[in-house]
Amino acid sequence: MNRAWLTLNSAHPATAGRGHHHREGELLTINRDLAAGVLENSHVPGEVRTLSPDTPLLLGRPSFSFLLAHALRRDSVAWFTAWRIGLAAGVAGVASELAGIGHP
């Protein structure tokens, strides 16, 4: 859930608008349902508060240091995406040079 929230809120400038807020609300509902299920199945006493206007929510875009720390992990989505894009750019550059196109 944390990675989904991070991905959803890192998609600037697409973080505005009704579609984004709807997906964010769905994600928070799923997260709350998951937390309630974990509490119930682990037999831990407690309950998940119902959402109300005073419920603190995760708001805003993650900080640069948070994004960097999560991006530099070996199993991060950002790292996986970066090496894939780098490989694709390298292949495109070599292919364009071999074809004599000039500027890849």
C-alpha cells in the first residue's frame, strides 16, 4: 500500500483533479480495510477509526529525501525503471548510429 501511495503521489503534475483524488480515496479505503483485516486475523484488540473530516490523511507529495532513499534500494520500482530506460536509450543510440541516422 505504501508503494502504491508513493507512486500515485509521485505522478506530478497528474496529482490534481477529480480522477487523482478518487484513486487516492480508493487507495485509502483499501488500506483501511487491509488494516482492519490484519487486526481481526491476528486477534489484536483494537479497531480502525472511521474516516471523518478530522482524520489525518497522507497529503502532499513525498519529500525529495524520501523519494531518493526509496529509489536507491535495489528492489525499488524506480531503480528497475531507470535501468530499463537506460538500456532502451543505449540500444536506440546504437541502432541509430548503425543506421546512419545521426542523432538518436
